[in-house]
Amino acid sequence: MGREARGQTKLTDWPEGTVILANGDSVSGNVFVNLESELVEVQKENTLNTFSPLQIVMVRLYDPPRIFICQQASLHGHIPMPALFEVVLPGAFATLLMRASIGQNNAAIRDVYGQVIGTFYGNKKFKYTFYLADAEGKIRKVPHRTSSLARFLEKEPTPALLDYIKRHQPSTSSWQDMAGLIAFYNHLKAESAEGK
């Protein structure tokens, strides 16, 4: 199953899903998750409902299956705010979360002297930012540099974790690479917990 972010502009692009609300209710219909505006819209028959992260516990989309949760996190600055995250890989010790945003692959247009005179608007490009939720629910942004991953996961990384990162060189912009790393990390932590 691919994890491409999908630009959903028409109602027919909105997948079927269910939104679980903080008050215990649930709403089903065609669902649009807008991470840029931090809103979830649900269309059912002729009614359109809009929900903020304060009102949401979870969003479940059916085809393809995807789960979004609302958690307190410091996305822009130091103050934690309710935010929506897609669950990429749940785990007992670490859960990999993701936020996708749409950008442009814009190349600069230069004149004969090398000065930028405009921008060529290319194809839309999706940027993935990963976060890690630990067993206590604390959410931290995954660093961009592969060399920082081991110390991000553990203050004193085990030789097995260091070896995995060295051999596989996981890209911090690939959900497949990050899911593989976090699955391996959860496995290591489970083995360590059993050995105690």
C-alpha cells in the first residue's frame, strides 16, 4: 500500500470514513483530512460538518485504510497544541506518526547574468515530516539527519541499533525507511524488556 498524500479537491475524492469525537459521538461519511488547516470535514447526504483537533480523538479512513489521531504537540514553537497526525506504525515503545504537506517543485528562472527573474512552477511535491510518540505519549519531531537517529531514539544507543542505522541508512523523508527503523527499534526494546 502506498502512502502518497492525495490532493482531495472534489467530494468524489473524499474516502469513506468515521470520525470519533471527544464527546463520545462518531460521524461517518465522506471524509477530508486537511492537515494544513488542522480541520476534518465530513460530508453525509447534504450535510457538511467541520471539526477541529479539539473535537477529535481519531479519524479512520476505509479505502485505503488510514488512521489519524489528535495529540498535543509543539509543531510550530514550544507551546503544545492539539494537532492531527497519521499513524504510520503503532508500537508498544514507539509509534511512528506522519504529517504530509504539499509543496511545489519550483525551479528558479535566471536571466543571462544569473539573476533570478521568476519561478517555473513544476509538479506538486509532497513533503513528509515524521514524529515519534513514546510509551508515555510524548511526541517529538524526528531529526532530518540520519546520523542523529540513534541518539534521538536512545541516549545510549545499543550496538544493534547503531549497526541497523549504519547498514540501512534510513532516509528521514521515506515512510518505508522510517517504518522499518521503528519496527526494528520496537523489536529491540521488546527483547530487552523480556530479558529483564
